[in-house]
Amino acid sequence: MEESSCSRKQLDTELAKLKITLSKLQEENALIKSQLPRDPPIDGPQISLSTVTKTIARKVVSQLGADALSLGPDNLEESMRKVKRYAQEDAEVLRSLVVPLEEEIKALKEKLRATDDELQKCKEIQLQKKQQEPGSSESVCDMCANYEAQLVKMQAAAKELEKQQLDSERMLQVQKEDLAKEVEFRKEMEEKWNEKKEEHKIKVAELTVTSQTLQQTLTEAKKTFEQVQRSVNDELVKLTRGREEVQRHLIALQKENENLVGKHSKHSQQLQSESINMPNNVEELHVSLLKMREDLITAKVAQEVAQEKEETLRYEVTLLHEQMEQESRVKEQEILVLKNEISGLRTQLDKYVRDHRSLAEREEKLERLEKQLDAVLKENKQAELKVAELRQRVTSLQQELDTSEAVQKDFVRLSQSLQVQLERIRQAGSEVRWQHEEDIEECPSCHTTFTVTKKKVHCRHCGHIFCQSCLSHIVKSGPKQRPSRVCDVCHTLLVQDTAPYFSQEPPHTPD
């Protein structure tokens, strides 16, 4: 009685421990469920990542589509910074998704280990109790009922965790697809930026060539203007000299005319002052008249010649004045045309100087953008390496998750088989252990139907019928140590030093 009371106390303590662990597991499960809505929900990260990528695409297309295509360097810098920020956000999203998965998988592993340890302890306690007190079945049944309830709760928790795992896998797959789309979109944008950069380089080269040609034409126009200006100045000097000569000639003619007029006036005054000596006879009178007439004729001829010379000189002077005025007007017009050409060339020169400065500034900006692009490409490579590392971590976590899933499935199968074995042990006290061959049609372990070749064999301990392959264990019993074929469960119960039958491979799932 003391031993039974001690064993019952041990079972009660173990049951209390199991209840405590079960309550802890329930609290952890409730805590995980309460944390799930705080974190992004099952479909939340999928929706958030997809919306993030869609908003990235819309922003990049709307903001960079027109600005980047118009070769705006400031817009290119903004687009580079945006792409860098989007890559960092994607990496942070992946980290935020991978880290809780790792923690959840670790928690699942720890829970599975703890439950496996508790199951093994409970089985050892049951075996010890069976060996010590075969008659106390009521406490064992109570413990089995509690254990079954715990197993049902654990199965429900395992199903819930499987559902969460499937949702997380689906979410991870969608995020991988979104990440692949984002990578393709970035590659397309980089290709477009490279094309625009080449076009900008070609335009810059063309503008430099045109500026050089315009500078050459401007220098040639300056040279021609200087030559024309020198020729016009030379012609003006020649015209001024000719005008001065004509002026001097006119002055000389005027003086000569004045001299001639003065001579005649002096001669007329002399004639007036002279005394008139009338001839004494008619012949002398005729001779004097003839002389006077000849003098008058010569004077008139000289006067007419002088007048003709004066008129010709005046006509020449007027012609020279008109010619000089006309030439001066033509030269002034040519000078105005040349001044206009010079002003136009100066404006063109100023324009090309401004274009050259803007081209130099654009080249500097282009160099800065190329440096920034190289830096962004390096950062993109680093981000791709990080993404590859995260993918490797995700694959490793997926493998660990698969293994934990397999372990969980094995654990479920083990719990089901243990339930069946417990039910059989429970029913063993109310019925005969030995089974008749007519009652059994298939092996309860491997579920293969019995035929002529596959014979029915009894387990020497529990009396149940199995096939020969399932009764592979031999236990020596009795004073003569006779070998007896036993099933897996009986071998685990009889031979305490060996590992349980479910340690190597999971048992078959019972019907």
C-alpha cells in the first residue's frame, strides 16, 4: 500500500507538472495569437509588400517617366535616392518577415522537444506503475484521460501552427514574386537611364562641335569686318584728300578769276583816267577804233573763256560733292550693315558662350550623376547580396520548417498510435488478451491483409495477432530463457534498456 501510495503521489506530481507545462503552452499560444494582430497579419505583409511595390512603380513611372526622359539631372538624383530608399525598405520588410519566422520555428522546436520529453517521462512512469502495481488501473485511466485531453489540445495547437505556417509560406512566396518584379523593374529603369545618358553624351558632343564651328565663323566674320573697315577708312581718306585738292583748285580758280576781274577793272580805270586824245585825222581815228575793237574782242573772249572755266569748275565741284555724298551714304549703309552683323554675331557669341557654360555645367552634373550611379549600383549589388543571403536564410528556415513539420507529423502519428495503445491497454483489463485467428483479417501494425503466404503469428506477451515482419523482436523469458516473438510495444515494455519503438521511425497511423 505504501508503494502504491508513493507511486500515486509520483503520478500526481507528474500530472501536475504536465498540467503546468500545458498551461504554459496555452499561455504561449495565446501570447502568439495576441501578437499576431499586432504584427502584420497573415495577408497583411503580402498586401503591404504588394502595395509598396505598386506605389513604388507608380511613383517612379509618374515622377521619373517625364523628368528622367527629359534628361533632368536633379530628377535623376532624386530618382537615384528614391531607388536607394526603396531597396532599403524592401530589405527591412524582408528582415521583419524573416525574423519572426525564425523565432516561431525556434519556439516550435522547443515546444516539440519539451512535449517529446514529457511524453517519454509519462511513458516511463506508466511502465513503472504497470510493473509495480498491475491492479491499480483506475488512476492510470484517469491519467490517460488527462493525457488524452492534453494530446487533443496539443493537436489543435499543432493544427493552428500548421495553418500559420502555410499562411506564412504563401505570404513568403508572394513576397518573393513581388521582389522579383521589383528587381526587373529596377533593371528596366537602369537600362533607360543608361540609354538617356548615352543620348545626352551624343547631344553634348554635337553642341560642342556646333559651338566650335560658330566660334570659327565668328572669328572669320571679325577678320572680314576689320578688313572692310580698313578698306572703308582708306577710301574715306582718299575721298577727303580728293575733296581737299578740288577745294584748293577751286580756290585757285576763284583767285585767278578775281585777278582777271581786277585787271580789267584796273584797265578800265586806267582808260577812264587817261586823257582822251582824239586823233587829228580820220585815218588815225579808224586805226584807234580798230585797236579798241580788237581789245574789246580779246577782253570778251577772255571773259567768256573765264566764265566757261568757272562753270565747268563749278559743275565738277558739284559732281564731286554729289559723288562724295553718295559714296559717304553707301559707306554709312555698309557700316550700319556691318555693325548689325557684328551685333548679331556678338549676340550669337554670347548665346554660344552661355550654351558652352551650360554644357560644362551639365557635364559636371553628368559626372556627378555617373559617380552617384556607380555608388547606387554598388549599393544595389550589396542589396542583392543581402537579398541572396536572406534568400539562403529563408531556404534554410524553410528546410527547418519542413523538418519541424515532419517532426510534428511524426509526433501526431506517435500521439495517435499512443492513444490506440493506451486504449488497448485500457481495454486489456476487461477482455481476454489472446486473440483468435478468425477475428483478425489484417495486421494491426502495418495494415496488410493476411493471405496463405502471409501467416498470422501471436505475440507471446499481449496475445495479439501480427504478421511475421512486425514480430521481429525476440525476448527471452522463463527459467530456461526461451526465445519468444513479441511486438514492438511489448518489446519496449519488456526490455527497458532499449530505445522506444517510435524513436527510430514514426509508427504507422492507426485507423
